[in-house]
Amino acid sequence: MVINITENAKLQIEEMMKEEDAETVRLRFGVKGGGCSGLSYSIGFDYDVNEELDHTEDSNGIPLTIKKFDIDVIKGTTIDFKQNMMGGGFTIDNPNAIVSCGCGSSFKAKEREGTPESC
């Protein structure tokens, strides 16, 4: 398994998936260039899978799609959902991140640096 989705994150994602139209919706997780540290996380819903470019798996019952190219910088990542007095949000714990931005959505990995930009 590439990504671990905690029970709290699973419950939140399932609620969000109810608002989507199709039964074939999948969570897409990956990285893109940019952010304070060079790479930023990308998370959202998708309906399409490219068998040649994408890796698919189920994590804690959530159908997940990841670009094969991104696996080396996100393998072992845990996605959680934390609730506090100010609301809630997803948190990402990536063991491959050697530097992370204070905002929590940008990082630098040993395998791929990306191009930093201002937050």
C-alpha cells in the first residue's frame, strides 16, 4: 500500500464523496511542482484512471488513484483528518519529506526537489 488513510480521514472523505455524482469517483492524491518548499500536495476527486500512468489501490476502503511518477515521493504517507475548535482539515504525514513548509501543504523530497515559490 502506498498511502494510509486513517479512520478519521476515511469518514470525512466518505461524506465528501456523497456529494459527487458518480459511483465511480476515486480520491486522487499526488504532488505538483510549486509551493514554498518546491512540491505541493494535490488531493481531489477524479473519475478517470489511466492504466498506463496511474496506480490504483484501496486504502481503508477508499478507492485511491496516484500517478505512478509520484509514488517515490509519497510512498508511506498517512492522510488524517483533525478536528479542533477552529474547524477541521486534512493533515499529511510524509516520511519522504526532508523539508516541509509551515503551511503543511508544501514539501521537498530527497528524490525530487521541485521549484519553490512564495506561499
